[in-house]
Amino acid sequence: MAAGTVQANLLTPDEVSRLAGTTVVSGPRGSEPPDGLGAEPSNCAVAVGPATKAVYGQGWTAFLSATYQDAAGVGDYTVTQVVGVYPDGDKAAAVFRALGQGLQGCPSAVRTDQDGRTSEWTYKSDTVTSDAVGWTATQDAGDGWACYRQARLKGRTILQVALCEAGDGKPAVAKIADQVAAKVTE
């Protein structure tokens, strides 16, 4: 990976495994944000799909997402890293503000995925500053399944990390987000 490319901003599965304390392997990657997910109420589109077009929109100049999953491949543990680069810091800051506002306006929602399956989620913000947002999305009736999320604004880049598991992923997601942020040069 060439320095300065969006790919160079992501951590490898080995790096994530060390930080998370569990072995993960490569999974799906995306070079553009997926379409938004269905949300009820509709003003919760950002909360139910923070790594989708509902947040990243169309104005980015580079985008990459990578999802790693538990080595057994059963989906008990996933880590997703997302990096979106915008033409300038003002555009990135506006998108980042919209992410924070969208999260604050949605304490709970019904999420509909691309396959039409629905699930109920509760959202709780942990950290909200001008350049960092941390929150937890907990699946109602999900046997402890939750996604611990961190988003950061760095220059003209918005990065996100999500760690989903039936446990406390908050400390690990913060470590992973710190390392991804340290790699971002934009």
C-alpha cells in the first residue's frame, strides 16, 4: 500500500487482532458507501447506517471500508473500518457534524437491512466533540449484541471504526480508532 492512499489508513487484520485481543480475518471491502438502510423513524437513517450514503453521501473523493470477522467465520465478532476523504476540511466537517446530529436525534430505531430483515436498536452517545464521536448501538433482544463505534474528523478525512460483539468492545474500539487516526495524513 502506498503511503498517502486511503488503503494505507486501514489497519491489517493482524494489527486489529492485537488491539482487540481476538483473531480476526479479512472480510468484505467496499470502495464506495453502500446505500442507506431502512430506518423507522426515518430521521434515524444516520444512526442505523453510519457508514452508508446516509452519512458519507456523494461528495467524497476517496472511500474505503473493510470488515474483518472472527477467524471461525461465524460472525461472533466483527470489526469494520471506514475512511472517507473529502475535497476540503469544510466539507468533511459538515458531514461530520451531520453524523453527530443524526446520532443525537435518535435514541432508538427499527433498522431494515438490504435483505429486508428488521431489528430494533438503542443508541447511546458516549463522546461528542468537534472532532470525535463515540456511541454504542445495542440490539434489543440481541443477547448482548452491540456495536461499539468511534468516528473521528481529521483534516478532510472522516474515519469510523465499529466493533460488534456480545461483550464490552468499548476499550478495543477506542484503541483501534486511535491507531487508524494516527495513520490518516489527510
